[in-house]
Amino acid sequence: MTNVEITAEPRTDFGKGAARRLRRTGNVPAVIYGTDMELVHVAISEHEMDLALRKPRVVLNVTYGGNVYLTKPRDVQRDPVKRNLEHVDLVIITKQEAAIRTSYADAVAKAEIAAAEAGYDSASVIMALEEAVARGEDPLEAVDHAVADVKAKPRRWPRPKPLARQHVPRRKRAAAKPKLPPSPSSHPRSCPSPGSSSDWATRDRPTRRPGTTSARWRSRASPTNAR
């Protein structure tokens, strides 16, 4: 059941200091408002309110001043670190809206049971239920085919996360890189450029080597001495 009975007490002290003193006593400041009703400042038990907010589409029957108000949580403020309740806004709803919230909460409970029996994730079944309710179906009727809708949908496997690149210092990268021997074509003397003085295949006659006579150099460069 999503209907929770809560008793509220009047609150007359306001401000941050008064709110801290109220929280130290185990209560939480709250306000109740709605159509044709003035805003009322109340104090509610923090433990009871925290347990009630864990239920989906909860309906709070707040007893205050001899009257019972049908309310729902509109805004909930929590401590960012400890996650304790700091302030709650409650808005008054009609009996018709309360019945709709109750039927939806019952449908969610049935969807969780059906998902556990079928071996599916409850979140995916509840999502299929919400999609059916958004199309205008009744929650209690949509829960009957919510598991079938999940079975009909193709499973989408999560994409693998890319591996983070490991930072390697520059010295280690240079040491890990293999040093290849120079190829013969890359040596400047083994592959002379065309038209240079060392190109034996294209020049007409050999040039004189420094420190030698012309006759001696001509005899060494003649075709008869070539092997």
C-alpha cells in the first residue's frame, strides 16, 4: 500500500537556526499547500517521512489540526553529503488523483514480482510499464504484458569502454623503439645522384683524381682494365 498515515505538528519558529534546532529533535520542517488553502508550516517526523518517500507514488494522509489531508511530495530537499531530509513540500491532491497513484504503485509492485519470476531486470520491466501508461493504458492492465514487451525488444549490449592510454615518458619511448640498420639505398655513397661526379655510368670520361698523373689515371679508368 502506498497510503501512509503521518501526523504533523504546528511550527511557529522560522529561519535557519530554528530549522537546525528542529532537525536535532528528529523532525523535519515541511509545508502543506494547495488550491483554496493557505500555506501551513508544520513539523513531521524525519524517520517516518524518510520511510514513506521510499515507496513509489506515495500518498500521504497528513493529520493536522483535527483534519486529514491527502497530499503528495512535491519537492524534497536533502543534505548533499549525508542525504538527510532538510525540507519537504507537500501539495494537496484529490481522491481521484490519489486512486491513480495507488493503482500505479500496485502495478509497479506487480511488475517487480513478474520481472523476478521471468529473470529480467525490474528496471527494464518498469520502463516498459511506463511506456504503456504514457500511451494511455491502465497501469494494472499494462503490467500483464510488460514482461512480454521486454522479451520482444532486442537486447542492446553495452559498448565496451575504450582503454585509457598509458602515459609513457619520452625517454622510455625512445629506448623501446627498435633501431633498424640503414638500408643500402639510403647511404649517400652507395647510391650517387645522377649527374654527380661519382656517377660512373653516365659520364663520358673519368675525371682526374687529385695527386695522380693524367696518364696513370687514364690507364686505370680504361675499359680494358675493367673486370
